Amino acid sequence: MSVPEPRPGAPAADATTLRLGYGTNGFANHRLDDALAVIADLGYDGVALTLDHDHLDPFAPGLTRRVAAVGRRLESLGLAVVIETGARYLLDPWQKHAPTLLHDDPTRRIEFLRRAVRIGADLGAEAVSFWAGVRPEAVSQQCAWDRLVAGCATVVDAADTAGVTVGFEPEPGMLVQDIADWRRLHAALDNPAGFGITLDIGHCRCLEPWPVPQCVAEVADHLVNVQIDDMRRGVHEHLEFGVGEIDFPPVLAALRDAGYRGLVAVELPRDSHAAPAVAARSIEFLRAAALAGRTKDELPADIPGVPA
């Protein structure tokens, strides 16, 4: 699979530079324009934009006009973008994430994902990301799987028509929760070229059988979107960097070694109460970790403390 190209107007990255982003689901208490400005002012290269009721609601009136305005804002700030679709109560005010592709009537979810694809196309998004959802108790495993494959096929068709790459995210506790599940789904869809993987680095520590850098290597050929956060083994809780158990320099080195050129976007959805401070600490941590993960030969000659 070809790695997504940076959005037109976004800063170019050399072969050893990671492009850092921040997720708007970690700025839920900010207006979208303000969130984008803070993210850009902190030095991030892009944004993972979760479509939500306060952040580019795909079901509110005037969508075409609003998408165009967000596009102009991204362009003026020099931010690349990926589209995320994990809003909690956008589709049903009573049930988080419902309906999913696994429910008896997934119509609203499918329409949401189609709209996300169109928005992604209009914004020049590097990827549109989505996931399976949790299997409802009344739905058998086989029925849920069949529904997922059918729903994904519909989304892939829409994305192919729009010229958009989709990244499917394995999510702990969902029907597709790990890399092995993603591979099975990819095969069930006949290995479509535009159906890549969204890899959450924290999820790798939470439940994958390999060390986190190996997880990156395992999916390098299909990697189209990366979310990054700290996490502990067996606990699906997105943590600030340094609070969990992940050793980040080898992970960031693995992303560079994989030739990944897409955004590496911080995913801290429960930290909106302190978003600017958390985002500032996050970019400082990741820059230091990326530097620590480089070999001496990769380092620029003018890094203080590093002999030429």
C-alpha cells in the first residue's frame, strides 16, 4: 500500500522526521477554530479531526460551507489532517457509539462514514479512520462479522470513488481488537488497496503479543494512520506520555524505519480539561523521544551536546 502523501501546503518531512499531530477529541471544550490555532501554535504538523457535534458536525445544516471554512483554516495554519469518526454520542444521544456497523440497523453509521469520506476528500485528508464497534449481546459472532464485512465493503467503495484512503483501527473490546483481527478483515474484503490500518500505539502495549516496535513492523506495508499515547498492559486507558509503560524512542524509530510519512497524532480524549498544557507537554516529550531514537549518523550536525 502506498503511504499517504502530506496534505498540499503541509511542511515536507525528510526521511528521519516524524510529522506530529494532535487529536481534536482532546480539545472537546474548545471551539474548533481555537483548537486548531492552539495545535498549530504549539508546532504540530497536523490534526486528527474527530467529526462531532461541536467540531464539524456532519449532520448540521450548511455542511459544504462549513467544510470549506475548515479547509481554509487548515490551509492558513499549515496543518495536515486525518478524519476520525469515534465521536461518542453523535448518532444516538442515549448510547455511546451506537449504532455501529454491527447493529440491526446500521444505516445511520453507514451514512456517517460516507459523509466522513466526502469531508475527507474535500479537505484533502491523508486518511479517514473508523472501527468495528462492540458486538451487541443479541447479535451472534458470525452475524456481527458478516455485518462488519458488508458495511466495510460499502465504505471502501465510497472511499475508492472519492479517492480517499481509509484506515481501520483495531480497538480493545471491539469485534476487531488487534492486528490479527484486522488481517482477517482485510482478507475477507479481498485485500483492497485503499483499506489500510490505523495503529494506536497504546493499544499495542495494551493487548498485542509483540513488543510495540514489532507491531509497527508487522503492519508497515498497510500503515496509513497512527495514533499515539501511553498505556499499560491489559488496561485500555489512554495516558499521557511517561505515565504508562511504553518506551517511546524505539517505537518512533520503528515508524521511521517503516518509511511511514503520515501523521503521528496524539490521542488523549479524556484530557480536554487541560488540553493546551497536555498538548504542549506531549509535543516536547515526543520530540525528545524522537531525537533519542535516532542514531548519531541521523542527527543534524548542530544538535547541542552531540559531537559532530
